[in-house]
Amino acid sequence: MKWPKEKIAVEIEKCILDENVFLVDWKLSEHNLRYQLKVKLESDSGISMSQLSEVNRRINHEFSLPNLDIENVTVEVTSPGINTSIKSLRHFRRYIGHLLFIKYKQEEKTLSVEGTLAKVSDDKLEFSLENETLAIPYSQIIEGHLVLKW
């Protein structure tokens, strides 16, 4: 059965009581009349195992979609990991001061830049590059990724 993505996200967010915890991504897949719900959460100050466990418990007890028996759903709640795309403003705020690789649209072109995230506002991200500061409107951001220097 197909449910609207917005409805699934709302049901997941109802299970998040800690205001510091936010939904990064989720995926509901079906195989042989069984479902798997994978949820990625983050916190403004770093997600803990107890926060992940609490949301997992709440999903198992309170998540509800029409014609879906939660007993037929395997629930996995995790932190996003370093290879997860950064897309929301709240998630970008966690990475101020970090080196990021950003894909963004400008007119009809897809561009990319690597720089240190200096500032996040409601309408733009500012990056420190070698000799300049670059501001990219949030509406043009496609995704970001943390760059690790070994």
C-alpha cells in the first residue's frame, strides 16, 4: 500500500518528543507484505543512544497509518552518519565551522563548492573560501556533505 510521504513524516515526527531531536531522513520499504521503516534522526547537540531508543519505542507503540499493522514493520532508528546528505537548515546549523562540499543550482546550472560553513540564516548559507566569503541562497542548495581530511 502507498501512503503519502507527508503523512509518514508527520507520523514519525509525532513520535519525537525531545525538541532538540529532528528528523533527517526516512525510508519505508515493503517486501513480501512486511515493511521496514528506517529513520535517521539528529539532535542540535549530537544525538544519543537513549534519544534514538526513545523514538524507536514510540514508533513501535504510536506510529499509525491506515491499513498498516505495526507488527509487520521492522523499525530501525539511527543517527545519519557522516555520509548522509545534509539538506535542512537545522541540519546545516550542526556543521557550522566544518568543511562541506555543497551542490547548488544557479540559473539552469548545477554547481559545487567546497568551503567552511561560516553562517546559516533562514534564507542563505555563508561559506569561507580561501580568499572570499560565498553566500548561497538556501533555495538554491541541493545538498551538502561533510568533507573529512585524513
